[in-house]
Amino acid sequence: MAGRRDPLVILITGDKGSGKTSSMMEVLRWASERSIEISGIISPRCFDGKVLVGYDALDCRSGERFGLARKPGYARGGGWMRFGGLGYVFSRSGLERANGILGVAARRQRGAEILMVDEVGRLELMGKGLAPGLEQVLSSMDKKPLVALVSCRLGAVDMVRSKACETGARTRVWRSGDVPDLTEILESLTWTVA
């Protein structure tokens, strides 16, 4: 990466099922085609046939996928936790692993040029879920020039934006239903990362 650039946090926001994770997957594909280094976690849906049973975590660097959240009847084995009235149970080991991946990416000297966190919602607003990893990512923003792409539910935008601004990072917000704005996101990344 040539020269020092101000860090940028891009928030892809929208309601459940609005295309936030699909947008993140598209950016991952786009970056891979251009040999842009990328790290972080994307949380794609997990199906049993055609039935949505939960969400996995995808390690953007290694491509490995592991369990993160399941509908209660689909959680296998031990180590699943319930938080409040959320309709899913969460894998203790999956959350620890996801937060570890985010922490390692945040601490790397010559880290990824794009760091992804998917998704910030009610669990993270309670300080749970991916909140510890998100905190490490955002607190590292002032130490190296990078782009953080964070998908978040509408109710979490102000919290993420506030934490990002504390580090001096610039923020941009895209509503996931406003695609073809994805092209705009990619052009923004090209300008920032190139």
C-alpha cells in the first residue's frame, strides 16, 4: 500500500435479509480477484436443505467456515448459549474463534488492506457476540491505514460510527437495499486501497 491514508470504516446497513452479507461476499470476491489482502469474518446463512438453520462464520483469510449461531433445534453438541430473547443459540467456541480472528487481524503490523466484520446487531449492542473483536478492529484503525467494512443492523449504526470516529477514522454508510451502490463501495475501496 503506497503512502499513508486515513483509515475508513464503511458501514453496510439494513434490516435482516436486506443483502448485507451478500454485499460483503461480493466485496470478498472482488478483492480476491484483484489480489487485495482481506481478513475478518463474514457470517453467511447455514441451511439444512432449503431450511434456514442458522449462521456460520467464514474466515475471510483462510476460507474456513465454522458454526456461529443456530436455531435451538439445530444446535448439535455442547457449548451453545442463549442471550435474552434472541431466536438463536450461539456457539461459545465459534464466537471465541471469530473474535480471535478479528483480534489477530487487528494486531498484525502489516495487516489486511480490507478488514471485514459481519454482522453487528442486538447481541453486539449488549457487548456480546462479535463485540470484543469489533472493538479491537476499531481501536486499531489509528495505527495503520486500512478499510474496515462492517455490516450492521440499523439500530447499531450510531454505536459503530461513534466508536470509529473516536479513532479518527472516516465513516461512510451504505444501506444494503440501495444496490447498485455496491459499485460505489467498490470504487471507494479502489481509491482507498490502491
